[in-house]
Amino acid sequence: MLADFFRSRWLGQVPLDRLFWRDMVLVGTAISIASSVAALILLALKQPLEAVLAVHFAPVPYNIFLMSAVWRTAEKIGGTKASMMMPGAALWLILTIVF
């Protein structure tokens, strides 16, 4: 279920490595790239700028959720590896928004 997906990540029930590398870096980046490609296609088709921007920024709430889930889980776990993933998640979020 979709609700279980979000709940388990928000509550820190998913291993941090899976949350960071698979959910955020791999899947989150793929969704952001697909959204950017779709926005570029809309731009090339001379669609309204509002539609282009809406498509481009559509994954931002999901990306913010993923970054927040990584931070919450890393804080819960602690340690050097977890503390390195926190700024990594923030940097990833910035990059997915800018590009």
C-alpha cells in the first residue's frame, strides 16, 4: 500500500542505506529526470510556461519528503555514516530542484 510506503519511511522503519541509495538517489533522481524531460518536451511543443514549470517542479514535494525521511532516520540511528547522509540528502534535494 502507498500509505505504508510513506509511513514506514517517515517513522524510520526502513534501513537508512535503502532509503538513501535506492529510494532517494536512484528512484527520486529518476523521477526528477523524467519530470525534467517531460517539461522540456512541453517547452519544445510551445506549451504555456505555467504547465512546463508545474511538470518540472511536480516531484519537489516527494523529494522534500525523501530528504526529510533520510534526516529523521539518520538522527534516530546516529553515527558517522548517518551524519554524512544528512548533508548528502540536502545537497541532493538542492540539485534535483535546480536541475
